Amino acid sequence: MKRLSFVLLIALLIAGCGDRTPTVRERLEAGNEAFASEDYAAAAEAYEQASVDAPESPHVSLNEGAVAYRSEDLAKAREKFGTAMRNAPNAAFEAKCHFNLGNCSFREAERQRDSSLKDSIEAYRASIKSFQEARVLDPTHELTAQNLELARLRLKILLDELHKQQEEAKKEQEKQQKLADKLKELAERQQAAADQNGKLQESPSPQQQEKQQLADEQGKIQQETGELAKQMGQSQPGQPPQKSPAQPHLQEALQHQQKAGEELAKQDLPKAKPSQDQAAESLRKALESMGKPGDKQKQKQEKEQKEQEKKDGEKGQEGEKKEDKDKKDKGKQGDKGQPKEQPKQPDEEKKQQATAAKRTARGILDDEKKKRRERKVGQVQGLPPVDKDW
């Protein structure tokens, strides 16, 4: 598995925990061995069995979260990291849980990037919040600062991209408004030309000049209708061609205008009149098919707003429940004291973390841009050996 530039630290902690049941120890040890060999199904089974014997163990919950993360089950990983955090024995452990939750949100943001820019932005913001909470609890953790900076950089890129999309949408809306205004003008002129034809027919002796003016006006309307149809068929640079719903009606209008023009050229007003009326009707249908520019965008925004309000309401209810539970849990735990050092890790993993910590967040971002297509799930670091003394 290729290693992501974005540094992840999900330590599987066993040493120092209060679970002294031999069965729990053996199952955790088996789970760690399976995890190290990337047999995540076996690791998950071992951790789940351990959780039956030690359901309140934050260390077991953390391990379950780690294997869920590596299995790309981010929802379960968040759930387990949250459980571990609520039962955290000290501030350093709680900081690690916040850090891991930040990693989950970061991965979720990566997943959502192509499908929903707004959801991706929301996930990056959640990631930043988790990293910030981890830093408050453990300011000395270098990887937290590094991941926080990277998440901020990613968020800025997406916010800039969102702003660009909004500007393009605004320009497109203005373009559609101009096209609709022109279409309305042509429909009115076409109807006026048809009405003028009727008046000339009612006149006892229509002037030759008036007939010619009507023919000239009909020719101009036809020419401008053709130009408008061409503009509606044009797409934004880099975007696939899009067929406007008004196009079929415009083509019908052009056919009727062509026939009307031919009859007017022969000064046959009675035969030209029906074609002029039909052309005007087709133009009105074209205008109606476009709808009011901005209506679709407004409906889309209203739908997104309702969905966001629903999400916020659900999060608010979850937050209230979580806050009540956290207060009870913290009342039982008492003072967690000062942040402690992380558990010792194998030499190779120490080298990996030391190397990762030296890299700047901006350098990481540049690397990842080049390898964007090759990205896979992040390397989970920190699998310390089971402490055999307890």
C-alpha cells in the first residue's frame, strides 16, 4: 500500500490499560498481530471479542476504531474513536482520539471532493476543529500541528474553487437573462409584424413602401432569431455542449419565419400572415421553456439549505446527548492531569514519524497534487508491542 503524504497516527494502545483479564490480553495481542500483517478482518474479530470482556476499555475502542479506519469504514471508526475519547484515562489519550477523529473527517473530505464540494468543505472544517481540540490537550504533538496546517490549506483550495464556481454560475445566470430578454423582444416584434400584416390587408390601398418595410422587418427578425439559436447552443469553455430546451421551438420559429419571408417577398400578405403568427407562438413557447432565469438556481439553493438545516438539527441533537454524557464521564474521571508522552513504538515506526514530522505541510500538499491519482488509504502508524508484564 502506497503511503499518503498526509501523516496519520492511529496508535493501538495496550500497555498501561487496566484490562487484566488474560482473555482480553490474548485477544488484543492476536488482534495486533493480525493488524500488523494487514489482516483487518481477523483483527476486527479479535478486537470485537475483546470488547465483549472489556466493554468500557478505551484502549479496545481505540483499536476497533483503527481497524475500522484501515477497512475504510469511517462511520464506525468515528464511533469507536468517540467512545474511546469519552472513556479517556488522561488528556494525552483524549488528544489522540481527537487527532484520529480529525483524520477520519479529513478522509471523508477527500471522498466527497469530486461529488460534493460543499460536503467536502464541511468535512475539512470538522477535521480542523478536531485537530485544534487535540492541540489544546497536547500542544507538543508535532503531527497534529502538521495535519492541522494541511487541512487548512486544503480547505482554502476548496473555498477558492467554490468561489470560482459561484462566479461562473453568476455569469451563466446573467447570460441566460440576456438571452431571455432578447427572446422576449423577438417574440414581441414577430407578433407586431404579424399584426401589421393584418392592418395592411385591411387597408383599401396599402402602399408598396409599407409592404417592403414589413418584408425587411421580417427578414431582420429571422436573422436575429438564427443568431440567438446559435448563442444558446454555445457552451462554456471546457464544458460539454448543452442543448437548451428552447432550441426546438426556435427551430420551428425559423421555419415559419422562412416561409413568411418567402410570401412577403412575393407581396402575398394573406399567405404570410399565418406563418408569422405561428413564428410568434413558437418564440413564446421558447421563452416559456427557459423559465425565469435564476429559478432553477434558487430552487437548488433552497433544497441545499433545507438539507443543511436538517443535518444541523441532527448534529445539534447528537451534540446535546454527547455533551450530557461527557459531563457525566468527566465527573467520574476527575482531573486528567498534564499530557503524557506517547507509548514507545518500534524503531522503524519511530523513523517514519521522525521523517514525516520534518516535512512541511506545504511540501506535503505539493507532493500529493502530483500523485493525486495514486492516493490510497493513509498509512496507520503506531502499533506498539503488547506489554507482557501486566
